[in-house]
Amino acid sequence: MDFAAHLASLGITLPPAPKPVAAYIPAVRTGNLIFVSGQLPMRDGALIATGPVPSACSVDVARECARQCILNALAVVGDQLGGDLSRVVRIVRVGAFVQSDDGFTEQPKVANGASELLQQVFGEAGRHARAAVGTNALPLGASVEIDLIVEVR
């Protein structure tokens, strides 16, 4: 089965790769690694959620934000690979940033929205190292931002 068919079988459609919102490029490839810039939970040109977790954005919505960030990141990786995500060898690292209320300590639960999707899409190759970090603010007020390092062939 080709990778597009695999995604379709999972009910996943990748969005167009998001355009940068500041002075950076979406990804840099060096050797066999692609470093994807932080992705916000944009869907159809708008953020899914803004504000801190959990007061303005529930943990469940933040998990959905993390999932959307990964879909956006995979779209960027696809652009880097001419649309051929079957060239992904493994997901190396995920960095999850969660705009958090003081005292909120469930950033790993939010990041699981990203990690579980990657494992669903890539199987064992989707298992990765990860950081789940709380912060007081993110670009555009987003509730979640995720960056990614991917090994490719």
C-alpha cells in the first residue's frame, strides 16, 4: 500500500503546508534529517484554540491542537520530500510547547495527542524522543506549538 492510501485508510487528510508567520522557513534539511519549524494548530487558516491550558483551552482540545500541529508538520515534511512521505525512516524527536496556567503539570497528556498520531501513522518508526514543556505564551496566542525532527532517506 502506498503512503497516501495508508493515510486515507486511517481517515487522515494532510492540509496544505502552512506558510511561515514570521522571518523563518518551514523546514531545513541537513543530511538525512529534516528539522521542522514550530507548527501552530492552524486549520483552514485559523487557530483551533488560543490561551492557556486548562483555563481557556481544555486538555482535550489541547490534545486536538497537538494532533493538528503534527498534521501541519507532516505537510511540511511532505513538501520537503516531493510529496513522498514513504521516505520517512523515523520520527526522531517531538518538541511540544503548551501555553499553561500556573500550576498546570499535564503537558505530557497534551503532547500525547501528537505522539499517538505519529505512532498511528508510522508504527514503530513513529516512536520518538520528546519534550513536553509548559510556557506562559506562544506565537499568536496559540495554546500549543510543536516542532519535529524527522529522519528520511
